[in-house]
Amino acid sequence: MTKRALQPGARDALSESTGIARAMTTKSSETSRPRRRKTTDGALNPVDGVNYDMLPQQVGFWVRRAQLAVMRSYEEHTQDLDLRPVETAAILILDGNPNITQIALAAALGSDQSTMVAISTKLEKRGLIERRRALEDRRYQLISLTPEGEQMARDIRKALTAHDRSLTRNMSAEQRKQLVQLLKNLVD
């Protein structure tokens, strides 16, 4: 860590430059989505002259930076869809699994039931899904895409294809395949 970072006031300057102070003072009710920090190209690479100690040798360090790159690209390629990643995943899963239960969809997304209810409510309000009670057991909600939801699934596929191409533009097909396998190994 540099001497500057240890000096009084440096933390405030760092907070201001990263948007942390603004995010802490913004009430969640003021906006429906969290603020996104603007970064410059290459901002995900380690900064020259900063001692990162052991961090660059840690898998988590690079996974986190990769996550930031993925989210930046996702936002760029899907901004017109106005969907969060979990919502895009839900729509694609629903497109391949009509009349899936809300519980099964939550499990497929790795989400809890209360979060799934909020996601379903939002997608239903947008006219992308419809929910109905299962006839054989009224405790279960079945979810299907509406025609608008089916169109959104097609739009999502186009956007995600461009997003994936952008992310892997510096990789060969074999490297991309290897990366996917390594990431699968990480989550197993």
C-alpha cells in the first residue's frame, strides 16, 4: 500500500473516485437498480506501481475481474432489453421448459423462493410470463412465457450471442471450450 493511501483524507478521495461515497448516500428507494461505476478501458487490469501482494496469484482475484468484464459486456449488449442477468436466464429456461413450477425455476436459477417470486412478479408485469395454479395441486404456480416473452427469448439469444463473442474475441474456439470446462470445474 502506498504512503498516500495511508494519509488522512486519502480514503475520502478513494471513496469519491470509486463512487463508494455516492452509493452509500443514495437511498435504495431512489432508484430501482444500483448505480454502476463508470470505468475506463483497461481498468480491470492491475494498476502499474500498485503492490497487489499475493492477489494476482489467486483464482478469486481473476474471477472477480472477469466477472466485472462479463457484467460490463452484458450491460453493453443487453441494455435495450432492460433485464438483469437472472431475468434473462429465467426467460431462456422458461422458453425451453413451458409450464415449469416456480419452485423448479428457482432451483434451476440457484435462487431462493422469495427472490423467485419478485422476479416472476416483475416479468409478469412486463407481460413476458404468465402464472397459473397447477390443476392437480393448487399450491404450485406454473409459469410460461407469453408471446411477448417468446419474442424476448429470441432477442436475448441474439444479444447473448454478441455478448459471448465480445468476451471471447481474443480466444480460439479451443481456448473458449477449455475456459468453459475450467469454470465448470470451479463450481462443481
